[in-house]
Amino acid sequence: MDFRQLIDSYQNCDCGMEHRCDIRDIRVGSGLVNQVGQILRENHFPTHILLVADKHTLQAADGIVQSLEGFQVEQHIYDELRVATMDDVRLVEDWLDRVDGVLAVGTGSIHDPSRLACARRNKPLCLFATAPSMDGFASYNAPIVDGNFKTTHPAKCPEVVIADTRILADAPAELKSAGFGDMVSKYIALIDWQVSHLLTGEHYCQRVANLTREAADRLMSMADQVTARDEQAAGAVFESLLMTGIAMSFTGTSRPGSGTEHIMAHYWECQELLEGKLPNYHGEDVGVATLIMLRYYEELAQWTSVLARREENDWDTIYDDYGPLAEDVRRLNTPDTITDPIDPGEVERLWPEIVAIIRSVPSYEQCLDAMERAGCKTTIRQIGKDREFVARSFRYHPYMRRRLSLRRVANMLEFVPHELPEC
């Protein structure tokens, strides 16, 4: 795929928004781990760099250090990094007084702190992917845990992205399946984005939405090949993930690739961190949350008309549920909430359009079948969560992000179920 041509084709878009993507070079191919130094030199990357990785990702990228002959390389190697925190951002940032650029080797938990630290210090960044497990390679956003509360921060789009298909093909099957679960979530993201556009006038670009949809549909058609140790399939999966990252870079937000399912997965992660538990792989939780929301949205679509009212919230109960995180949630919901500007009459009037939006994406059954064929976890039991906890998350997760979703709009509906569907 010619990513440069793709990016250039979105300039001067009719939607009126400037679609930025500052990536200078994207390389996807076999054996590229041995050419990283050469690729960086071709892109005039600084020669005094910090290599950030953990022991697993560095082992997967065997040969990368040797490829950097002629570079002055400092290294920060974690034993293992599963959750990216603000402490990790500060740690990378502390290095940036001594180096001129960063090479981050891994996926989300390695890439995200590097992305935010480089944004703060205006340093060039190269991301080297070791697994097709998430879609943020081209994003301007970094989800970071700060004080056990996960927030998405405006960050840096890398100048260079490199993926060796041999390494991607050899990645653990569970990481590949997690990447597939992350991609299926795009269908919920697209529903929520369009609903918000209808009800609040939030900027929406159909061309960017189409890019996300094309990437998700493309990967759905490859469900049987996702976990295969096949370089061609691994490269195609990575390119689909990269397409959604580029879509997010075009809007400067995670809107094209992240909806209420991501917020629910973030709720799970934050609550588990409070309990001292190590969260699952991001895509595992997101995939199951996607199936929950698909089933719920299909329940909503059975209503041909609705009665709506202003959202009524028991804030004491909501803040009590969040416990030590209550102040973070309070800041997001005061002095007003995301639903305050919405006219209930408009929800009623536009409901047929909302139903059409829900029905425009693949069904719960179609996504469940594809996820099972891709080796994904598909039930709350498989991701180690009990129904009572997930029911709490279904009720309270929309308040931890100031972003409108159809799940949040559902709180405005009379006589419509607001409880966790069977899953």
C-alpha cells in the first residue's frame, strides 16, 4: 500500500478540516529489522537516540541494535511494560535532555509514553512494531494511566513507522487476536461518532469514517488468517491497523477508532489497577466490550420510536462507584455534562436516523463469528471478569470521558432498557 499517496489524497478535504499526518515514511516488509539504521539515515533522523523497549520486544526485534551502526544509542529497557503510566512518560522525558530522538520498539505500552514524551520535548520519534496488536501506530493520541485514571492525551505522530512482517508473523497468537478485537471495535466508534454529529454538531468527515470502515471491513474478511504465521497476512493486518491510526491522525482525536467500548475497557483497567491486578491485553478487553455494546445497540434499534428527557444522574452514587477516582470524573462532568446541550425532542425526531446508523455496521452475530475465527476472547468469563463488575461498568463507564456516545444518549430514553445485555 502506498501510504504517502493515501495521506496526500486527504489534503484539501471538502469537510473543511485540515487532515494532518506528519509521518514522513512508513515501511512494511520482510527483514526490515536489519535495515532500521539505514531507514533512519534516509529520513535524516538524529544519530544520538534513545531506544525504548522491554525485554520481550527487544528480543522479538533481534538485530535492531546491530542495524544502528554509526548511531550513538542509549537504551532504556523495561523487564516488561503492560500498562503505560505518567511515570513512564516522565522517565522517557528525562532522557530527552541527553538524546536527540527516540526509537520505540514494541506496541502500545512502549509507544505511548514515547509518543507523549517526544511531543512535550519536540523530539523526533520512530516506532518499530513488534506485533499487530493495536491501531495507534499513526495516532496523535496517547492513552496514559495517571494516578490509576486512564486519560487520552494529545501526543505526537511519529515521523517514521517500521514493521518487519517476519516479526509480525511470529508474534504470539494472543497479541494478533487482540489486534483483531481492537479493529472490530471500530464499528462502535463509527456509530458513536455519527450519533454525536447528529445530536451535537461535532465535526464529522465521511471520508475519514470511510477509511476506518474500509480498514475494519478488510480485516474482518481476513479473520481466518489473523493468527497464521504468514508474512503476507501479518503485513495486511498491520496495514489495516495503520489505516485506522492514520484516520485518527486526520482528526487529531481518537474519534474515528474509539467509542464507548474503549471507555468501558478503560473503566475495567482503572478499577483493576486500584485492586493491584494486571490488566489484560488492551484488545482483549476492547473486543469483549465491543460485543457487549453491539448487542445493546441492536436492542435499541428494535425501538422504532422513543420518548426522551433530559439526562438525570445520581452523582453521589456515580462518584461513590469511582471511589478514589471520583475527583477525576467530577472534573469531566462539571459545571455541565456532555448531554446538557442535547434537546430531547431532537433525539426523538432523529431516532430513525440513529437506528439506520446502528444497522449500517456488521451485526453482533457477524462480529462474534469473525472474532471466534480470529482466536479472540469473546465472553466476560474468558477475560476474567464477573457479571456484577461488568454490569457496574456498563452503567458507570460513560462518565469517565467527556465524549458523547449512543450509550450515554440512551440514559435520556424513557422505557428503554439501560441494563447490561446477556453476554
